[in-house]
Amino acid sequence: MSPETISFEQSLEKLKEIIEDLEGGNLPLKESLEEFQNGIDIIKQCHNELETAELKIETIIKKDGKIIMVPLTKK
């Protein structure tokens, strides 16, 4: 299942599983590298989804027909 076909929440769960597998240290090197790449792909997809959501929020917040840019707090 590619990252594009699952929800954001499912992506985070899959990423959590990948991290646990990698931290466990029980995977062969080749499989570890594949899982790492899968994790990177999921992170990129989640990042894109978050950026899209942020843009939607910024365009939804309007006052008198003008867009009010409300910065989202970042941790």
C-alpha cells in the first residue's frame, strides 16, 4: 500500500511501526534500508498533507472578503 492510498492517521501508525522495527534492530540490513526509505516516503507524504491543510486553513479564514493570514503556531 503506497503512502498516497492511506489516510494521514494510517500513515502515522505505519511510520510508528517502522520506527519500532528499526529501533528493534532485528531486521536484516537490506530490509532495514527498505523500511527506512518507506518511512522517508511516508514522512514526505504527511508533510505535503500538512502543508495542504495549512493552506486550506489560511484561505478559509476570511474577514470582509479579505484573507486574514493567521500564522499557525509551530513547536
